[in-house]
Amino acid sequence: MRVMALDVGTKRIGVALSDPLKITAQGLETFNRTTLEEDIRGLWALIHEHEVSQLVVGLPKNMDGTIGFKAEEIKEFIAELTAVEPIEVIWIDERLTTVSAERALLEADVSRAKRKKVIDKMAATIILQSYLDRI
């Protein structure tokens, strides 16, 4: 069984997947959001296809560690997702993961247009790898 990480945004959801041994994280895709129902259907299709047993979800806390409006939106989305089927959810503080992803892409000299397409997937990969390193 694998672990999947989600970097949930308003327009896109970055998705990363662990290897079967839960050692490394690989970016899977950037999922463009449409409707709540389609988003949930698409994510469950990926979860089933890749035999995922756990979801690691980035929670964008405020710099003082409190939960803000964006984090509450993400928690509500995940509640809708897990209402369809139960799955273990692990919350990870994702402060500055998008900044780290952006910095890595800039250092790799990736164009602005390309960065926009892959930044969410890369942020999900950073979230997942930080979780895998901890376990």
C-alpha cells in the first residue's frame, strides 16, 4: 500500500505518491479543480488505482501556528472526500512548501509557464517526502 500526498489549492491540487516501500515520494500529477463532485471522483479514482492506504494533506498554518481560513477550507474539502469512503488522513504543516518548490524550480531555471503547471505537484512531493522521512 502506498501513501498519497495532496497540496490542495483553490484552482489545482498537487498529487504525489510514495513508492510501495514508503521511502521516496514522486510527483504524480497536478489535478485541475472543477466541481466538488468531480474533484472527489477524480481523487478517489487515483486513490483506488494506486492502492493508497493513507493520505498526507498539507495544512497551510499561519506563521504563528494557528489555523486560518485557507486551512479551514482544506479541512472541509478533506471531510467531503473522506465522507465518500474512509481513509486515514495525516495532516502536515505545509508552511513554506510552495516557497521551497518555487525556489527549487527557479534554481533549475524552469520557465514561469512551466512552473505554474508543476509547482503544486512539487509542493505535494515535498510534503510527502517530509512525512516519509519522519516515519
